[in-house]
Amino acid sequence: MLHQASIYALLAELLATLEADGAQPGTDQHLRIRELLRRLPPDIQPEDLRTLLAPVLCKNKEDQERFYTLFDRSWKQVQAVEA
């Protein structure tokens, strides 16, 4: 289960990682992520969040594969900082 602070830390790290990788999430994507966050169940797991965010941030299968790699990297980074 992710705590709200961990979710926000993960999203900040993920968005920074995506931008460093060349992705430029637009305003629409940011608004959709915000709405998604508002609706998350309190017991969300990282892998579930990953699956929910992918359609918001990915346009095709290649984007999705790269997104999953970057999400996992970002999650490991957040876990290391929180440890």
C-alpha cells in the first residue's frame, strides 16, 4: 500500500524522469493525473498505480514499455530515499 506522501513523491520523481527521457506530459495529461489521484483507493499498490497511469501518459506500446521501465526506476528511487 502506498501512503499519500509516497504517491506524490513517486509522481514527482516519475514526471522528472519522463521529462529527462524526452517525454513532455502536457496540461491535459497533468489534469488527468490529478483527477486519477483524487479517485485512487486508499489501499493502492505501486503496480496498480503503474497500470492506471500508463494509459494517461503513453500513446503506443513502445511508450508503455518505456514508461514501465521508468516507473519502476522512479519507484526504486523513492523507496531508497524513504528507507
